Amino acid sequence: MTIAACMLVIVGGLVAFAGFRVRALVPAHWTRVTGQWIGPSLRWSPSPYAYVTTEGVGHSGVARVRVMFRPPTGGTCVVAYDPADPSRSHPAQLRWNGGVLIAVGVVCAIAGSAFAVLALA
């Protein structure tokens, strides 16, 4: 039981770390605009999207990580792009997805710590 609890703490820490990395993909100061998902949401392929900057220039990009709650085909999305380099962009919901991973990782680590205390008591 103690080894399982320690593994739960380690996995929780790794999930929280991954959440921080995903959240860091979209800095808070990036400009956000409405974009469109291109094509269907396939399970093992990247999600392409297109957007128009506030200056009226069209760009497109591909989400490097899986986006939660994407419509099966097409649909709108919020895109965050770097004002200094508008071709650098990511779906803005990655910040929220990273927050979910952080919360799950912290809860997992806390549960592992509680199980470790119970196992050692």
C-alpha cells in the first residue's frame, strides 16, 4: 500500500507538471480572437484551425496537444496569438486545459499523501 501511495504522489506531480507545461503554451498577454476549427476532430491527428488577426491578416495553425471539448466537425474556437509574431498561436482553451491537469495532479498527489499516512499509521 505504501508503494502504491508513493506512486500516486509521483504520478500526481507529473500530471501537475504537464499541466504547467500546457498552460505555458498560451501566455496571458497574448491577443485572443475568434477562429474556426478546420475539418473533423480525429482521435490521433492534430487539430488545425484558422483565424484572422485584429489587423485583418489571415493565419492558420495546428494544436500541438489534444484539445478537450472540441466539436466533432468544424465549429468556432478562441485563438490566442503572439502580438509580436502573429504566426505563433495556440487555441486559447489550452490555458483552461492546463488548469484542469494541474488540479487533477494536485488532487492525486494529496490523495497519495493521505493514503501514505494511512498506510504508515
